[in-house]
Amino acid sequence: MKITQVKGVYALLSISFFLSTYINAQTPQVPSGFKEYYPIAQRSYLSGGFGNNEYEQILLDAKPSVYYSFYNDIREAVTADEKTPGYAVYLSFQPQIRIYNEESKPVKTPSYKILFGWQPIIKTSNNNFLTLGIESGHYSNGQSNSAFSAEFEDESPEGQAVYNTITDDTDLSEILNRETGNFSTNLTKISFNYRQNKFTDEVIPKRIHSYTVAYQIFHDKFFGVVDFGGYNPRDRDILGRHRFEAQYEFTFYWKGMRLVAGQDVFLQLGAHPSVTPYRTQTRLIVHPWNTDLGFYSQFDYGFDDYNYRFVDSYPRLSFGISWDWFTPFLLESKRK
């Protein structure tokens, strides 16, 4: 890809991100009739930072996640007088693009997740929220060659033979095909979230504790039944199939700004011995206008969460902008 094309991609990505942010931004006092809520969601972000592996230098990292609801009454359910459950049935598109400090191919192997999801939410008697999330779909980078050889196509006899040379002592980061290596799998994820709200006299949440636990499995068939978009069978021992996640976020207010402090922990089971089996993310997000738009800093350590680059492990400090899918809002039922 030429550098002019990269600039065009970056400009378009930035414009789209800011437009979506300002069109959908809202204050917590007035819930938007047009915005759909997703208590369990992937934040959109655009970031730069410091810390790279020895093979690549990251300039920019972006994930402009988009959610499209087939049905969503969560906003009505959590603001209603009576205790009624709300539901969201949706399609989520979560691309991730990195721009590297390289002249010839600054954009390499973008990631794409397409997930179908279902989220039911219930408001408890003390106005806390309990949410279940079930998502299933496809995750890939759209490349065609072997993950560990640029010479052969993925799943060709020659490409499969490369796996025979991999032992427990092999450094996968060193032999990874970073230009055209295929990453492809289907996945299903089950998440639980409990959101504990502390309100002001104006019935606006002033402190929120959010706890999330999740289990994710990589599998071959789409939705577990359709023979579409699965993984190379030789990747099973490389990827591992099971991932556990835990997340805590604390939301509070200071001088009219909303701040979010968060800690995530990921544990990958069954991966190759050279892969670091864990990842941690520690972040602080500042919403200076108390809207969806936030400015954040984050420190990551452990395996990289970007398609086949999970074989890499390094610390990274990032700074950027983000967009929230579940802004705190007024509860009319508590006012009454």
C-alpha cells in the first residue's frame, strides 16, 4: 500500500470516528432517544504510544467498533418504573487497523471481527444492572499464506509441512509471517456484567462499580454448526482454544468531568509454550465534557491482542481517544 493511500485511510478513519462520536455524544442527564445502549461492548479507540516488539514499530492503532441492532429496548428497560428486563439483538463489526513505521507496507494484516450478539439486562430492586452477553462469529485478517511461511499458501501441503518444523522450543515471534500470514477462526464468547450504581440526589450515577467476567472459545465451525470460516487444524496447538477474561471499572466524577479507571486480565489456555499466556490492561479514561468522547491512557503487558501477533509479548503505554457505548444516565424511576 502506498503512503498516500495510508494517509487517506487514516484520514477517513479519523473523520468517521469523530463524526460518530459527536453525532452520538450525550450528557448523562438526558438519555438520547436515538442512541442504543450496549452494557457489554468493545470501546472504539484511536491511539499511539510507546513500546513495541523487536520486529515492528507501531505508529497508530485503531478499532472503530460498530454495533447495529435488530432489536434493542435496553434504554427503555433500565429507565422504566417497573422492573422489566431489556434485550438487545445485534450485529457487531470490530475492525482493527495498525499503521507501522515502515515505508513499503505501513498497514499490514488488518483484523476483522463480525459477531452476532444477544444481551438481556435486568435492573435490580436497588437500581443496579445485571447483564448477560452471548456473541458468536468470525475473526480473521483476510490473508492467504501460511502463518509461518511467506512462500506457501495456507493449508497447502507445503504450508502444512512447515508446522512439522515447529517444536516446543521454537520462538514463534521470530518465524511469524507478518506480511501475508493467515489468521482465521470462529469464536463464541459468554460474558456476565454486574454494574453497581451510587446515585446523587438528582438521581444521576456519581459512582459506578462494573464487574465483568467472560469465557471465549475458538472453534472451527461458524456458530458451532456451519462449515464456514474455521481455522487451519494445525493452528489448534498454536492458538489454544480457551480464553478467560476479568474486568473491573470504577467510574466517578471530579470537577464536572467523568473519569473511568479500569483493570483487565486475560488468560489464554493451551497455546504454544513460547506464547505468554496472560495479558493485563490498566487504563484511565477522562471524559472532560461528560459525554461519550474520552481521552485515555493505557498500559498493556503480556501477549499482543492483534490476530496472529498474540505470539508477541511486550509492554506498551498508549494514549488516545475513545468512545463509550454505555454512558451513565438519569433514572426516571428513581426520581419518582
